Amino acid sequence: MSNTTDTHANLRGHLGVPLHRPLTLAVVGAGARGAAYAELVARRPGRARIVAVAEPRDHVRERFAVRHALPAGRVFAGWREMAAYGRIADAVIVATLDADHLAPTTAFAEQGYDILLEKPIAPTEAESLAVGEVAARTGATVAVCHVMRYTPYTRRVKESLPELGEIVSVEHLEPIGSYHFAHSYVRGNWRRGDETAFALLAKSCHDIDWLAHIVGRPVLRTSSFGGLHHFRPDNRPAEAAGRCLDCPLQDTCAYSATTLYRDGLRDGGTKRHFTRVMADGVLTEEAVTRALAEGPYGR
């Protein structure tokens, strides 16, 4: 999303929203991404406002509703209930898990919503193409959240490249980091390829989009290689426990969940984001300890 007044006015014109009132948005999926986008909206009350939410987790849904002062009639347990209510906003943010993108996107596009869709579009080529077909058939704008395009450093790089000459080759690294990898791709929502998008798509779609944007030419081919080398049962230390809370190695292990999430709680910084995710947004010692003892992030 651009911060410029002209872009904002053009968007409102495209959506048919009068300039004298804020753009209204419904959020489907109030997890880390949906809540983050809603917070950005809340910082600009004159431009846009959140008017509805669909979220299956009771405590997450209730906290979101309180944060954005939503009336009971605009708080839904799922996207189907929201869709059944009829159109209630100018546009909808779809921030469900990867495998749950196609169905709500189709339903809301058919109701006339324009859609901000969390990346990746879908876990498979077939579903990604289906989203494109839905957009073409309904006339809906389906914008994908490749947010790296809109950072100040991206703008600066894009502006500077013509001064440097022709791009011949690019060397690019996705620095996921050890704690991010352990959080998202070993313990978290993207831990299994049979349940969600594979790592190249889930994480590096940002990088592929960014490179295409910077270079200015479409990607013709990608390839990926790798394997389950390190996080395997045969690399498990003999004295390791099933959960980090019970493990005698928790203070020395590079992947200790007790260290990662308690550091995030107590010290803040980048790790606090991961602590907030694992504890469903409740940043207290009690909530973090309970999540370590019971949830997937404490394994």
C-alpha cells in the first residue's frame, strides 16, 4: 500500500468509494497477518476503517472485535457466515492459512468485493490459476500482499538502477534466520508440505516478486532443491525430551523454544513477533508458559 494521497484517491475511485468517507474493510482471518494489516488501518482512521471480522478462534476473534470496536453483528466465526450475511464492506482482506485462500476469495469476489489476499495466492498452481480466473470472471481486483515492493529501500533501489546500467545478473539471499526457520518451518504453520505451501513458495515468493519488480522483467523459470537433513529423528540428542520445558538441553540448544519465546517476551525486538504468534497474542509469562507446555511451538 502506498502512502501517497494520489494513490489513495485513485484506489477509492476504482472502488467507487466517495472521497468524503473512509474505505471500509472486512478482515477474514485475524491471526498475525490479518491483525497486522488491521493495525495499519487503525493508524489512518480518516482513510479506512475495519468494519467486520471472521475468525474461528474465540479469544482471537473477541480480542480483535474489542480492539476495533466492532458490533456483535459484524463479528463472525468463519468466512462462510460473513459471506452469508451479504456485502458489508468496500473490500475484504483474506488472511487465512494458505490452503484456505481459494474458497473465500471466490465467494467474496462473486459478491462484488475487491480483495487484498495474503501471499502466497494458493499452495498449488491449479488453485493459483483459479484465483486469477475468478478475478477475470467477476472483475474483482485481487491484490496480493507482496509488501516488500513498498518499503523505502525498495523504492530507492528501483530508482537507482537506471543510473547504474543494464542488469546482467543478480545474486540474492533469503536470510530466514535460525529462530524464524525453527518457528515457522519446523514447529509452525508451514512445518509440513502436505498441509500447506512448500518453503520456496511460502517464504521466497516475496523474493521472487521483489526480484521481478526490481529487474522489471517476469520470472521465466524457478527451481528449488533441498532436503530434510538437519531436523531428523536420527539427529535428536539422546537426552532430549519431547518438549523444551522438560528438556535438560533447553539452556544450551540453539533451537530452544523456552529461550526464543521468553526472550521475545522479556526483551522485545524481532523475537517478540514470534512470541506473540505462539501465544495467540497474549504477551504474559503465564500465556507463554502454557503455549510452551501445550502448543506446537513448545515441541
